[in-house]
Amino acid sequence: MNGFTLGFDNASGGVLHLPEKVRVTLLALGDVGSTLLTGLRLMGGDVISSIGICDVRPGAAQRWEFELNQIQSPDGAAMPPVDIIQPEQVFDGDVFLFCASRMVPDTSVTGGDVLGTVPETPSVLHRIMVPVGVTGTVEWLAEAGSYNITQPIARLRTADGAVQELTMVQKWPVRVGRPYKKKFPPETPLQTGQRVIDTMFPIAKGGTAAVPGPFGSGKTVVQHQLAKWSDVDIVVYIGCGERGNEMTDVLREFPELTDPRTGESLMKRTVLIANTSDMPVAAREASVYTGITIAEYFRDMGYDVAVIADSTSRWAEALREMSGRLEEMPGEEGYPAYLASRLAQFYERAGIVQCVGSEARTGSLTAVGAVSPPGGDLSEPVAQATMRIVKVFWSLDASLAYRRHFPAINWLNSYSLYLDAVTPWYDEHMGADFIRNRNRAMHLLQEENELNEIVQLVGKDSLSAKDQITLETAKMIREDFLQQNAFMDVDAYSSFDRQMRLLALILHYEDLCRDAIDKGAALPALYAIPARERLGWAKYAAAEEYAANYEQVYAEMDSQIADLVKKAGEDV
């Protein structure tokens, strides 16, 4: 390498003198190096012949090469070109420069920043956060190890110079919602594994839903299924005024069930708030707030959380009893006048939000509450106030439950206001046919209800062939699609893909039947094909076999109905 000296001549205005033009090579630019590189190039082509750059960061050298070759001298003088060199070429020039910028890490933290993590369970990584409202500079952070929740794990110096020690304990008033930066509109469906919910009446992550129904209609069953199979990281189950045996069932079942997302026990991601019916009313009133505050705490860690409240009617009864003891003015049916606002305060804490803290984290909280109106009367105050707040209404029907149709969600009375919001997600991930088939299935079920009134008067045989096909298809949708068996592992949970394929299979059968009728085929023969029975058992196909099984049923239906059409044509 040629040696030379660099110096400034004050008499000439600080101009840098070099004995000859030189080749400069730079290694590991960083922020400091990029500034130096720009200055070297502005010296001009009379001083430096060329500049070679080598950066250990992928793509950084290419970026600097492109950007710096765009620089032009103000007076239009020639400038040395910049090119990329390999690491073995860094010493081939006349001058070698090594540039490195050392960043001093920012030790200032604010509420919501993560100080460390604790593996709470195999399914949940508990993030130790700075308490909300606390801001300062970290002076000391505990080393990795074992600590109890009251031991200091960090020391902060606040803006006023005070020193504050932090532990793993966080305290928050349960009746006050935890803060967040921004709330987003719910646009992603919450997968529950229940076909009547996911396909017909979906709930979005961060949404709200109510499950009303009379005694024995299966409210607790539906909520248990949601707690078991919902596509969330954490489930908070609030047994508010619940029977002791039902909470016992949860404690016995959940450890034995496997979470389809993690493969671990469902209990590993479940928080249970047990408030049985024999506990004081003050504890019952506080249980709902305790559950949703715990859910918000996990939401602030960036998790998707579901709150299952069973039931808000018993919580409202506790409000009524406490209001009476406080001698407050009663409202409708003795409930306090602020019942609706308290329910709204609970459900409004749901949503998908940008969490507080320096790090960009997004978490969601989905709230599902059961309503137990006396005698199934949905006109009573708790049900009415809930229906004005929530956007998903899963109406349970005792008659369906008595017929062993579970989940006993009535498809004529239920609704979901999230359907339009989640349709783009379905179109992107499931294809445009999914929502189209869903709407078609709902139309068939509504037609069936209208036709049943005629059938009761004049009998099924008086209907046209196409109306009879409508009744048969609607029956298949009800029995083979909407109905699920929670005691069979293969049917207790149904993935989105499986739901899409099964519904498309049923509707394809309807299309084939309608086409065959137009070509002269007989209805009894269409109902009697072997593929029809296989379709009825399709939902029980094993998880690893259902796709191939459904394709096989497709092919058999096409072949068998084509044979019937051909035979009908020959008979004519």
C-alpha cells in the first residue's frame, strides 16, 4: 500500500492536499461510514480515483452504491465512481478505512415495555411489562434466574430523580379498562371449530357476542366449545354464579383435552374465574370485572384473548340485589337503572388494539356472554340491553336441544353483524365461493321454513319436485352440516377448509339433483344413490383423510346420478 500524508493548509482555505489520486476502500460502513463516504466522494475525481465499499449487512453496500452514484458536484466537476468490492479486496486500494458506529442502547422505558419473559406454561410466555403510567431510565435489571413475584427485578430512575423498584406484580382497578394506543375495526374471523358459528354467524377477533337461551338449551355447552376450540392464545372463563358441578366439569375436562393449536393441554392456556352460586353477591359482581381485567392484561402482552362469561344474567341479578340493599331507585323488573350502561362498559372493553409501549404490539380481546332469561323470554331487561350492545346473536332453541341437535343455535333467529367486515378475509383465504355458498345455504333454510307451513297443510307429496329437493337439501344442511357431535373427536372441531368442502359437497348434490330432474330422473332414485349415504357420513371422515374422501364422494355422485339420467333417457 502506498504511503502518503493528509493535511490541511490554512493559507489555501483548508483545502485537503494529496500527492496523487488514490483508490480508497471502506469496510463496515454503518452510519458513521456513510457520512465519511459522502465526504470523500465530494472531494472530487482530482483527488480520489475510485471508492470501493464493503458492508457486512446484506444489501447495504448495494444501497450505498446506488445512492452515492446519484450525487453530483455543485460545480459539475467529475466525481470518483463508487463500486462494491468483496471482503478479500478491502486491502487492494491505496487507502483502507474501517468505519464502525457504536450505538449506545436506549435504556429509557415506558408503561407496557417488556423487561423480560417467564415461561408460565408450555403454551404461554408471560411477558413482564413496565406498569402502565411508569416512565424512567433502567438503572438495574435482574439477571436471568428464579425470583418470586415480590422480589425486585428492575430499578428505574424517573424524570424527577426518584428511584422506583419494579416487581412482577401489577395492580389495576378492575372496573377501569386498561389503556391502549389505538383500536382497530375487527376484520378477522375467530375460528371456533363450530360450523354453525364459523360459516353461518361468524364472530370477529375483538368482537362481542351473546348466547341467550332458556334453561336446558345448551348455553354452557356452547361456551365450553368456544373455550376449548377458539383460535386464541388465552381463554378466560368466568363462571359467574355458576353451579358448582359445572365448574367441576371444566376442571376435569380441560386438562384432558388437547389444544389443536399447540398440542398441549387446554388447561395450559386457560384462566378460570370460579364464582359459584353459593358465594356472596359482591364477589359475583366483581368476578366479571376481574376476568376481563386479566384478559386485558394478557391482551397488552400482544396475545389474542377470549373472555367467556357464564352468565351475565346472574351477574345482573347480583347488581339488582346490591342496588336494593343500597336503596337505589329500581328500574324495570327491579334491576338498577344503570344496568344497560354497566353491560355496555363490560362489552366495550373488547376489541383489537395497538398495545401501549415502545414496541409495536397488537392484541385482541373477544367477549362472549351467556344470557339466561327466565323462561327464555328475550324481552326481559338483561337480554334486551345485551342485544343493543353486541354484534353477534346466537339464539339457542330449547326445541333443538330436546331433539339432540347441538349446537342448538337457531339459524332463523340468529344473526352476525360482522359478516360484511370479515367477508374480504374469507374471499382472500377461502375463495369467493365460500360466502356465496353460505348465503345460498341460508336461503335454502329460510325456504324450508316457508315450505314446512305448506307441508303441514297439504303434505309433502303435493309439492313440486324442485321444492322437495329444497326440503331435502335443507335437511342435509341441518343434519349433516350444522349439527355436530361434541363427544366425537373428529366432529367436535371442524377447520375452515373442512367446512368449506363439506358445504360445497352438499350444494353440489343439490345442483346435480335439479339438473337430473330436468332430464327426467326420479326423485326416489336420486335420494337412494349410495353416494347420498356416504355424504351423510362425510363429516366423520378422519382429519388426514377428509379431503380425499370428499373428492371421492364428488366423483361417485357425478357418476351415479349420470347413470340415473342416462337410464331415464333410455326409458323414455
